Amino acid sequence: MAFTSICPSNAISEGGMGLFRAGKKSVVLLWPQGGELAAFRGRCPHADVPLDGAIFNGRILTCPHHNWGFDGTTGKCATHLVATKLHPYPVRVEGDEIQVDVGPIKPERPSV
Ligand code: FES
């Protein structure tokens, strides 16, 4: 386990979100209004599909596939009575970089 830089610290602001990559893994950063920066796996836990196209209103991340909402602070599902939640990653700001720990990282395959 090691922290990896995924973006500059100014890539996200309070109330915002961003999708980034750490090797082959996708990471969604959420910074809830009045809360703390959080990192989660960039795939929806409902059907294990990428969260590309998800929207964040500063409190709830809404998946575009079936419109389930997830709390940006806890990652818990906020729209259905299920235990499903976003998978959290440790996150920190080091200097001018945001770093996450997603576990072992496999490098991207070079395109041919
Ligand atoms: S895949 Fe995200 S809500 Fe169904």
C-alpha cells in the first residue's frame, strides 16, 4: 500500500468532483460542501460499472446508470435502503498534489 499522486491539489474545489486514474484503477474524488475531501473507487457499487457521467451536487453523487445516489461524505447509498456503498480509498494532500492509496497499482499497458 502506497500513496500515489493523481492530480494537482487545485484540480478540485469544495462542492466539486473529479474522476482520475491511478494506474488501471479509476478514482472519484468528492469534496462535499462543508466537508472534507474524500476518495472512492470510480465504479458504481450497484452494478460495478464506471462512474463516468456521474454528477455531484455538493452532497450526493448520482450514478447515471440507474440514478442511485451516494453520500459524498460516507459513500453510503442515500436513495435506497441497501447496504451498498462506494468503496473508500485513503486520501491526503501532500504539497500541491492529491494522493490516494488504492493498494497495488498495475501500470497502464502501453498503446501499440
Ligand atoms: S449502476 Fe450505478 S445505480 Fe445502477
